[in-house]
Amino acid sequence: MTETYDVRADTTLEGLDARLVVDRGAFRLDVALTVAPGEVVALLGPNGAGKTTALRALAGLTPLTDGHLRLDGAELDRTPPESRPVGVVFQDYLLFPHLTALDNVAFGPRCQGAAKAQARARAAEWLDRLGLTDHAGAKPRKLSGGQAQRVALARALATRPRLLLLDEPLAALDARTRLEVRAQLRRHLAEFEAVAVLVTHDPLDAMVLADRLVVVEHGRVVQQGSPADIARHPRTDYIAQLVGLNLYRGEADGHTVRLDGGPAITTTEDLSGPVYVAFPPGAVTLHRDRPTGSSARNLWRCEVAGLETHGDQIRADLAGELPLAADLTTVAAAELDLHPGAEVWATVKATQTHAYPV
């Protein structure tokens, strides 16, 4: 890798400024990204949304149809991939099988022109930071999944990139290893002074690792903000399901929201005009008979469409007057004799709903 890129092209324009437009047959990606140095942004979305296409465009592996790509003020649109100050951590690691962990990490600095001893010294430093000193002489086949992923991260960071791209970096790990590597990755990303872009479909990875989420659906940005803001104010069904909320859109008149094509929901917020209403499945209480004397202002007759285990609870998928999801304990599900086709009444207190403007 030759260092043809000048990181001081314009120090007043540090960070990433991109509009990624890629046409691929019937699919069109059109995503704008602005990321400051030291910020970690997660591109989040369902399969086929365009996340990987965006990452490949940032890396120079997929050419732009239109738009622009600037890093620290320098135009990268026509810069070949090997000349970009970009480090990539791939989902399946892509370590060189014939090289040791040390030489895998040293490969990038060597391509940048560093002497062999200098490159190996830098590689040893990164392996030490990631707790892999004892595995420096091991080849990839001798490494566990977590160790291989950390070697891949060390290899990307050893080139001192101004843009770090992480493509589903934890997807290939088992649950226990994933927990450990996620914590380590969070620590190293917090110390990373340049731009980091994470591509994932896992909401937990995104929420834990990123400062800001950019949600992409059908090649477009549908919502962006802090993890807390996204979780509290979802704006599409995909995002609502991702963060585990029931989400509806309607017209507010005071504390009453008349849903589009559905019933009304009573909320504590006093609003007017188009709004979203959200509440968690855990806020829903189910009854086999219509409750009397209930303090809940919201009551709907539903039918159980399906049941599935959700963590240590049972999630009921309800159809009817208001389609929704409800979480309850296995004991409660048994006592209610819930099964597909069972008729139930669902209640939600107004205090457990949250309404916000569209």
C-alpha cells in the first residue's frame, strides 16, 4: 500500500464527508454520511438495505455512480483502494493463512513502505494492545474465532488509517466470545482518533459500539441519531421491531391519537397533528375476559396469531382491532391458556405509551 494520500489536505475539513450514490440494476443506494474524527457511526439496516454496498464504496471496492467522497478534505472518489488511508475489518477476517499473526499485522505497514523490522515492531505493539502477544507466532488455523478477529482488528489499525471500516465484525463469533470481543472492541474504538464506520444488522452491536446510528432501508437513510434517541423515537416498523417496541402512526388531538386505519390510543402527552405512538410489549397486559374496573384507558379485543420464546419470556403476536406484540411470563401464558386462535383482551395504561411528532 503506497502512501499517496495527504492527511493534511485541508485540516479545516477533518473527518468524513460523503454522498454515496451507487446504481446496481433496479437497486439504487443514495446515502449521505458526515462523521467527525473520533466518532463511531453504525450503519444499521435489514438484509439488502445497502449497508455493505455503502461500506464497499467507502473502501473503494465499488465505484460511485454519483456523489462524492472526501476524507479530511481530500477527494477519494478516484483514489484506488490500495492508496486510501482506510483500514477494513471483514466479517470473515480474511487473514493470510500462510502468515503468522505477527506477519499478518505487519503486512499493512510493509505495503506502506516500512522496513521489515519497523513493521514487525508496530505489529507486535498492536498485538500486545489486543492481548495477543502469546499468539504472535500462530497461524490463523491455530487461532480461535475471537483471536482471529482481534488479529484482523490489529492488522487494520496498524496501518494508522484515517477511516476504519468494520463489516459485521462480530457476526462469526459465538455468543460468549462475542460478548468478550465486543467489550474489547468498544474500548479500542473509544481510543480511536479518526473516523470509524461500523456496518451491522445487530442492534446490540450498534447500540454498544456506536456514538450515532444511521438506519438504512431500501438504499436510503430513514433515521439517524444517538442510540438512545433511535430507541425512544423509532420512525419505521423495522426500527420499532429492532428496539422492541409497538409503533403506530396517527393524528393527535390532545391526549387522544386516532390511528391511521385503526382505533384510538390515549396518551399522557398533549399533542396536535401527525404523531407516532410507541409502547413496549412488556407494557401490554392480557386478559381472557373483558376486564372491568381496569385503570387502563386503552383496551382492545385481539386474537393470538402466534407465540414464541423471547429471552426468558413468551412473546404473543396479536392480531385484530390493533395488531401488537405482548410479552408475558411462561407462568402467565400458561394460566391464560394462550394458544394460536385464542381470543384475548389487551390493555395498556396511558402512562406507558409515548407519543411524539412525525
